Amino acid sequence: LMGAVALLRQTLYDAQAYQQGTLKETNLSLQALNQQQQIPQVFEAGNKWDMLRIQNLAREFGKTYIIKTHGDEYQNINSWKNSNAQLIVPVNFPDAVEVKSYFDAANLRYTDLRHRDAAPFNPYILQQNKVPFALTTEGLKDKKEFLKNIREAIEHGLSQTTALDALTTNPAKFLKVDDKVGTLEKGK
């Protein structure tokens, strides 16, 4: 991971140097990368630490990245409310844990139980801290659970207006296509 992040940073620095004319040779890869910098860029974070790495990378290069998260942003909410990150948030809330024996109970982790309890509040906490987000079906075992889980998030404080924005206008804004899609207007 450290090597991957270092390679990404070096490539972005090389692209900046190439654009400024500091590098003398022709490099089609860096030229193409510079041409694509205006296109929205999406990172998928494997965990909350990846999300912070991506956020630091965005800050270092003055970018706004779209980050597909894991649904546990409430754990680092102060980092998100002070950033300009745009998040794609899953609503794949963990199922309730079945405890049939003492051994089942002994193998439970407190953090898993806490996440099960807090996950439905995640969109509400993002809303309260004015962090822009879109909702995704990613991670759901059954896509039919999507609407049920959004309703659960609404029961846990998410406003219906914010939920609708997270499904329509926010994704369109993130991808810079809100002049074509995202709302019901003539010509869209």
C-alpha cells in the first residue's frame, strides 16, 4: 500500500512537472493524464484509513476526489466535515447477529456490534455535518434491500429531501453532468 500511494503521488508530481514544461522528453502517458484531470476522479476506499489517505492526497494536489466509502464515515466525521470530499456511501447495513450459544457470544467483537447499531445513522450524521454524499447499492447481497435500507436511514434521522438528493442531484453534480441529468426539467 505504501508503495502504491508513493507511486501515485510521484506520477501526479511528474504530471505537474510535465505540464509546466520542466520535463524535456515527450511522455504520452503524462500528457494523457494531464488531459484527463478535469474529469471527475473516483477512488474506492477499502477502510477508514484509505479514506484518510485519499483525502490527504486530494489536499496535497488541490483536488476534489469522489470517494466510494465503506459506510463507517461516522467514525471520522470531523475529518469529513472539514474536507471538500464527495462521498459515495453504501447502505449495506450489517444484519443483526444471531447468538445461539455462549461460544457465539464469545466470538463477537464489540466494534462489530457497535457498527451494527450505528450504521443506519451514518447518512444522517453526514447530513448533519453537511458532507455531500450519494447513495449506492454496492455491497448489498440483495439489491431489493436498497429502498428498505434507505427507509431505515430515514427512520434514523436522514431527511427525505437529503435522501432524494443523494439519489439524484448529488451524483449528477459529482460527475459534472447536472446540466443533463439529476432533476426533472425540460431538456433533461
